[in-house]
Amino acid sequence: LQSAFPDMAAGSCDSWPLVLPRDGKRRSYVGYFCAGGSDFKIQIHMPSGARHCLDEARINVDWRLQCLLNGSETVLQQRLEQCQHLPSFLIEFKSLIEKLLCSNKRSENALSILAHKAIAAAISEIGWDKVNYISDNFDTIQLMACDTKQRRHVLSVRIPSQFPSSAPTFLADLPVSFSPISVTAGVRWFTRPLYA
């Protein structure tokens, strides 16, 4: 790698062990790097002209990085303009990717917290006394209700991982056919009496 990036500091070589030049003029590089426990592919095409001019470099990344970098184009361009040479840019690029990955994980956890709060609020509205079972990860909830003849019925609610943006699915054990109402209508329908 030292020959791929002769101006790279000795300690920084370990960060980019799989990025190598594709041509003898060192205008095109291809390789992989690891960030957040995942490997990502990167291709860098340097502009013809001055060796240290990164302003016009073209970077191609795999689809996962494209999704992750969506909205960060300005920051990426700033890093290209600020860095003196490719090795320093690669270090900045990896740092940016790791920050974005960390931010995404926090967002996923925040959605998970929002989902748990929404589920708890819905159960509070229905009544905790109607809860028969809740799985450890809150993806399955069983509610118990009695019909007008005091027969007990179980309604299983399966919560998708994208909840609350995706609707839950319902499985019912009822003596009559069951067609659930729209989720946007709320959960109050479960507290009304069931008819045989």
C-alpha cells in the first residue's frame, strides 16, 4: 500500500489496505474499506492535470453507500476541496461514513423507541386488562375480549419492524368472520362488544 499512496503516513495505511491504483498514472483507484463492521466498494477517478487536485475527482460507491451518503453531497465536496492529497481524503471519507452509520443506528433506535411508545399508548387506550400476552421484543401482542355471550376470544396483533409507519396485522379467533378496520381509525374498535 505504501507504493499505492507514497505520501501516506505510516499509521494510516492500515485504514485502507484494499484500495489500489488501477493504472500506472495513478488516476484511477478501486478497492474496499471497512466501516461500522461492513465492507464497502469505492472507485476514485482523479482528474487529469495536477496530481493533488481533488476538487474534480469523481467517486463511485456501491448502492449502500449511495443511500447512506444521500444528502451529504455538500460535505463530501467540502472534504474533497479541503484535502491536499488522496490519502488524507480517504481518511476523512471513512470518518464521514462512520459518523453517518452511527447516526443511522441512533435513528433506528429512536424509531424503535417511538414504536414502543406508540404500542404502549395503544394498549393504554384499549386497557392493560385486555392484554393476554406480549412478546419480549413487542412484535406480537395478544388481546383478550369477551363477546355478548361471555365467550373469550383472542386477537393476535403482529407488529412489523417498520411500525408505526407500517400497519400491524391481525389474527382473530372469532365465531364470526372478522374484517379489521383501518389502523388510522384507532384501536377503540377492540373495546366494543363482539357479537355472535
